[in-house]
Amino acid sequence: MKKMVGALIFLVALSISAFSAIPQQINYQGILKDSAGRVINNSSLSVVFTIYDAATAGTNLWNETQTVSVESGLFSVKLGSTTSIPTSIFDGTTKYLGIAVGSDSEMSPRAALISVPYSYRSLVADSVSGVISVESSATTGTSYGIYGASNSVGAGGSYYGPAGIYGISVAGIYTAGVRGYNSGTASLGIGVIGTQNGSGYGVYGATPGGFGVVGEATNTTGANYGVWGICHSPSGAAVYASNDASLGATASGSALKVRGAIAVDRISNSPVGEVEILTGVKEVSVANTCVRSNSIILLTVGTAAHPWDSDLLSAGFKVNAVVPGTSFNIRTMDGSGVPADCYVGYMIIN
């Protein structure tokens, strides 16, 4: 009669991959002794391994027979190498391994399969239907619900290369391969943030015929922004638009299309503003550091805050005496003073 002591059960080298299968095996090691307590030496024995749903009796969920080599009492096998172990066996409840050597009855007690083999169940991640929910419970510091990293430097086509996280969605209105959601109600929460350490793109959107990037502010009151750009460089741009196909002589495209009104905050040295010209004055100086020697300055008679007066339409205004980085003058076209107080709006384009 044989008996087994010091049995070790563990799962090794399991890796999850969308492109390669996880080994459906469990490594099992043990020491085999005879009824007198002596180790079995240099033998080749037939062993039946069975997985049950109970410590005694219960249902036989899986079994296989292997020829096991024993050296100085030690043996090592891979359960599942003869008959694959179904992933459905590890459903979160404790399972037990029974062992029968040769013609002997099954050893007692059965060995409980501890938590590690349950990672074997991760095979189902190769094909998932439904919802996977991953949550970081940390309430401080920088934590991630899902963190993806790719060390590949291989280039993809049309900006589609290696990715830490890659999402795909079936076609449909407002479907998303990857969606970010911030449940906080305070300001400055971010649903999706993209960063890049070089001169590339923090967030890049591409589409063959739709919108590469879309931003939407859903609140119907208050100052909200569908897309908000910030630039900290004095020579940069918060939002940059380019349409290379619109540069040809016969092209009809544009780098930027706007539907609706354009509003610009009037901050210090803003490229958009207004100036009051009093009755009888023909020229005023506007201090503004945005102006350049090659700036285009657009003028309007009247502004949204101060509508134009029809009596002034015949007067007209022009830009005069530009001092780059300092100021420019607005002067009446005919050099005469304005007949009544008025406001002239301006926009500096560099």
C-alpha cells in the first residue's frame, strides 16, 4: 500500500493573451511512501488523479491516468497533460484532488485545491461576453482601475501602432472602443487624459470619413466647453487646426469650420477687443502687445456690447502707425473727427 505525504499543489507559468491559449494544466508534486513509511525508490507507477467537488464522496468532475516516475520518493506531474481540465471546474468553490496508485484504493484525505489554481479560470478572458468590471479601491494617490503598457516599438500603418490598451466596438451610433467616465461632480474631473513625453500627441483621433475627435458639453446653462485647449508656450497655440488638402489653388476645404457664434474673452492684451472714439476725434492709439509687423487687423464699426450707429457707416476706419509688440492706431478714413461717440471693435490675426 502506498501513501503520499508533503504534497504540494501550485500553478505556474500562466499568462493571459488574446492571441495564445493558456496551458490547461496544474503542476503537482509530492512524496510517495509505502505503508511502512519508507520512500518509494526509482519506480514507474500508474496513478489515477481525480478532481471532486467535495472532501468526501461528491461528484467526479475530472480524472486522468498517468504513468508517474518516482525517484527517492519524489514525483512531479502536470495534471491535464492527458485529459484537459475544463475551465468551468474552477467556479469559485473549493475543489479536492483524489489520488489512487496502482491497484490501491484512493488515498485519504483528499487534497484541497487552494486559491492559486483558480487563476486557471482566467482562460475565459480570451473570449468574454458581457461586462468586465475592474475597480481601484484606493482613495488617495495615483491609482488605476486598468493599467495597460506596451513595450513594442513596432510601427503600425496610418498611426495605428502598438497600444497598452486597445478597444474595439461594433458599428453603431455613439458606440465606443474605449470610453472614459469620471463620476465626480466637482470641477476639473477628467474622463480621458492622454499624455506624451516627446513631441507627439497626447490624444490622437483618426477617421476615414467622420470626426477624429469630438467634444460635447451637455449642460444647457453656464459656461461649458466641448473642447478646451491650453498652451503654456508664448509661441504655441491652445488649439491647432490644419488641412493640408485645402492648400491647393482649386481646393475648397478649410482648416477650421465653425457653426455658431465665436466668443473671445477680453483679457489683458487679447487679440480681440474694442476702443471708444469720442465725438470729434479722428485717431486713437490702442496699446496691445499681440500686434506684429505682419499682423492683419480687422475693424468693425460697433461691437456686440455697443451696437453701431448708422450715421457712422460712411466714415470708415483704418489701421495706422503700427508699433510691433506695443500698439497700433485706429484712424478715420477721411482724416476727419467722428460726428458722434462710437466704439470700434478689432481682431488681430497673426
